[in-house]
Amino acid sequence: MLNRITVPISFAIMLSCLFHVSAQEADIQSRPPLSSQSLILIVAELPNVESDRELARLLSVETREKNEKPKNDGMTVALDFPVFSSGRSYFFEKRIMIDSRLIAGDNPRLGGTSDTQKEFILAKYEFVPKLNVYSRDFRAQLSGGIFENKDNKRKIGHAESSIEYGLWFALVGIDGFFEKENFLGVLEGQDFRISFGRVSYGGGGFLGFKFGDFQKSFLAGKFKRGYIFTEAEEIYKSSITSVGPIKWYGAEFKMDSISLESRLSFSYVAPYFSVEGKKYKRMVNRDGIFPLGINNFRELTTISAVEVTPSLKHDFIRFVVSYRRDFGRQDGLLIVSDPSEFQVFARLAF
């Protein structure tokens, strides 16, 4: 009975297999033959080992560059060497002081911006650099030098520095300066000589805001309050006697300032602009006629500059061209000297 059932089932399975194979052969025979273009497409779809290796290499390089820290995210140290400045001699650095004839006439009030009331003092050591250290949110500057006139009678030692730090959008910092002036023989006669000396120093702190990166592009505004002290004296010498030093003038000022500065960074150039308004107020007012008898005065200063990078391959070599413009009376020259209006620096940045 079992054999009778098994034989028909086996026969049915065999017929089904034969029918399936015949259908596949008919389908193959009905297809058109492969052309040369079809063969090219089939070959092109095969995996290219060299291309895969190149793709993997490029992906690994891109991943590594993303993981590496960008160059400008670190600290930059820049040394600025003065090579050109406006004034009576066009090379090296200078400081601007009030004219010695105003001191000799016992009337040091500047009262204007005429060049006849100014005197340019050349740097004694021409290639003393200015130091700049900055990162994304930190900036520090230090500059100074010794300056003297042609006959070495008038000498000025000047130093100034500033430190500022940005946290989120807030900006805090401090700055200060020190200046000492000696003028031998500011007024001389047949049998006498009057010499002049001055010491000025001061500093302050500021609060403000900053958007951007000190190394690239940024916009910053600051409100500063500081104090400035100055004292001048004279020494009278003759063949008979010597008198002094005698205090000529002294003053203590409270100084408030508001400033705004911006910088835009491009591949080869980085323009910079700043404007600062200052208000000086004597802490103890003086009435009447005194040397440096000004109790209150204001100043407005703008600085336009551009940093030029001639070669991106050697971007540590740069040049900075700066133009400074003072508006108003410039009575601050009675206290501290100013840099030249037009300057060019060679910058080494590391």
C-alpha cells in the first residue's frame, strides 16, 4: 500500500523539476546577446581597488585635519620693529613733545595742535621692538625706549603696557605708563643755565565687551578710568651759585575714556580702526595763572592701521602701516609724549 502512494508522489516531483529547468532555459534563450557597451558597464561596476584606497586615504586625511588644532588657536607673539615714522627725520621711531621754547618761556600750555608747538624726539636705540602677545581672548602689549634730540640735551625714557582678557562677551584689563624727561640747558645765557626735569606715571582699569577673536576679526568697546600724576622741576646754575631743584608744576588727574576698536582679517590684509575719547579732570583745582594751570580738558584720537602679509607661505613676516590723528588741543602732551602720526613697522609673528 505504501509503495502505491510513494511512486506517484516521486513522479510528480520529477515532473515539477523538469518544468522549472525548461522555463529557465527558455528565458535565457529569449534574452538578446550582450553588446560591447553592456560589457563596459559591467566592468565599470566592478570594484576598483586603487580608487577605494585613494578614497580611504583622503577620508583619513580629512579626519586628521578636523581633529588637529588650528594654527591660530594658540598664542601668537609678535615683535614690531619701527622702520619709518613721520617727523623731521623720516626713519626710525619718534616721540612728540611740546616745543622746548614753551618750557623756556615758563609757559608750557600747549593750547593748540600747531606743529610749531611740538618737538620730535628721535629714538636713541632705533630697533627696539614693541612686544605683542595675543590669543583668541587674551592680549598684552609692551613698548618703550629712550629718545633724545640731536644735541643730546633733551632725553625721554618712556614705557607703557596693557593686559586685557575676554570672558564670553565681557572684556576686562589694566594698563599703565611711566615717563621721565631730562632737559639740560632748556634756557642758557652767558653765565647761567636752567635745566628741566619731569616725571609722569599713571594707570587704570577698564571694562567693556568683545565680539570675535583677537587673532582674527573682532569688535571691542571699553570704558576706562585711571589716574595720572606728573611733577616737573627746574634747576638753576651759574658760575656763582646753584639753586634747585625747584618744583615748577605738579598735578594729579583723573582720566576717563571711552574707546571702540575693530579689526577685519583677510588672507593678505587685516585693516584696523580705533577711536578713543579722553576726559582729564584735575583732582585739586587751581585758579589763577600757573604752569599747567588747566583743570579740565578733553582729547579725541583715531588710529587707522593695516597689517599686510606679503606671502601666506611665510606668514610670519608682516608689515603694519599706522596713521594716528589727534583732534583738539592735545594738552595731554604736557603730561606724556605721543607717538608719531604716521608709522611703519616690520612685524615678526610666531
